[in-house]
Amino acid sequence: MTEQIVTYHIDKVSFSLKEKVCFNWLTNLGCVFVVFDEQDSGNICFGVEQGGQKKFVKFAGVKTLNYSGDSTDAAARLIRAIPVYNDLKHPNVINLLDHFKVDAGYVAVFDWFEGENLHPHWIYPPPAKYIDPNSPFYKYKRLTLQQRMESLDKLFSFHVFIESKGYVAIDFYDGSILYDFNRHETRICDIDFYEKKPYINSMGRMWGSSRFMSPEEYELGAAIDSRTNVFNMGASAFVLLGGELDRSFEKWEASHELYQVACKAIDADRNQRYQSLSEFYKAWNEVRNGMTV
């Protein structure tokens, strides 16, 4: 049987779903000025404005076009993420304002941040991500080394914080990063899958991008812990300052000493990595503070 496709026209946006849903709750939040409807996460997101104030709205529980899973599972994940956002409030993460249930699913409302997603695969799928001058990732890679180092520091300092709160980062990748090219500010926009320790890999290949994932995130029954966080942040350095999965020094844009720190962080042997993010961050900053960029 052919699935029905329902197209919606709300305020300034149009989008389609695989079912008919009432969006009265959305229009009550303000004028909808943008929609993000091509994610494969099971969420559909909106920008709304009311009284001059913009907000970001994440909605789960409906059949989006690019999600192949159960929409009720997506809603359950968003509900489980609410305590994570409350527990991990931080200047470098978008701020949760409100959350509530609606007939079709669950809604989370955040402060709006005027940034661009570094991995908008629905608009700039590879290779456009890397070669289109309008691509946020292309623009980001052409920032000065100093600007990218400062941006990376926002990611590192937040993850040192989450480690201190007993969490592990799951499904962190460049699609979790927003960058404001006017103000040169960085925010993390997606911590939905972060988990409290101790956490064991119960999936085999876990959620995430292979460009950021540690070996244990592919291994059923493996511990996902502080050394996993260390790998994720080391991999982030190679994505933002180097050649992503080509982790050769030739693709690296910072100093050889920082390269060595990043290499230790992403060692395939977890016992050879830094034991914690605070240890990694200390080593990184000791080298960074002694270098000229």
C-alpha cells in the first residue's frame, strides 16, 4: 500500500509528513519562519517568533519523510533527553525553555541561536559540504586557526563539564555544532543521546558518525566511558583542524605538539589514551598556551 504524504503550509514554511497531524500547538508558539524537516532522527524542528523573540522547537512522535523507525520511539527518546538538558545546562549548549506533550507526540522548546549547522547534510550533502562556498563547513574551515581553536575550546570545555557530571557523550558529531559567523560564537545543539555512567554498548554499532566514533562504539558489550569521551574530542580536533578520517600530519593545520596530543586521544588502544577529558584538556591547553597561532 502506498504511504500517504501530507503537505502542510504554516505561516512562512511548507513541509510534508507521512500522516495528518494537528499543529495548533505550534501556531500558538508564534509565527513559524523556518522548518528543518529532512533529518533522519525522527524529529522535525521549527523556528518560531513571537513578540520579537525567536525560539527553536523540536517535535518528535510523527512520521517524518526520512525516518524509518517507529515514531513513538523518537518521542520516547526526546522525553528521556529532557532531564539531560536540565542536568547539563551550560553556556555552550542551547538552552531548554519548556517541554510538553501534545496529541501526536512530544515537544521541546529552546532558545534560538543565530548559528549555522556544520553538517546540514540535507542541503549540502558531500561533496558539496566541502566544496560549496555557501556550505557552513566550507566557511568554517576557512576561518583563521585562532577562531577554530577558540570554537573547539567551547566543545572541549563543555565535555569536561559533562564528564564532571558523570555523563558520556553519545552521537556527538559536527551536526551537533552551530557556528555564528557574524559573532564568532559556537553552540552545541544536540545532546539528546548523552547518558549517565556507567554505560555499556548494547547496540553494536552505536548512534553517531564514523568520523567521530571510537572502536568501542562498534563493540557490543564494551564500556562507554571517559576514554570514549577523550576519543570523541580528539576526533573532533581532526575534523575541525585536520583531514577528518585522514589523520595524517600533512592534513593537520596546527602545531606538531598539538597533533601529538590529538593522536594520543584517538589511540585505538583505549589504555593508551588520556584517562579522562580533564587530563586531555590540561595537556591540550599546556601545548596551546605555549604556541603562536
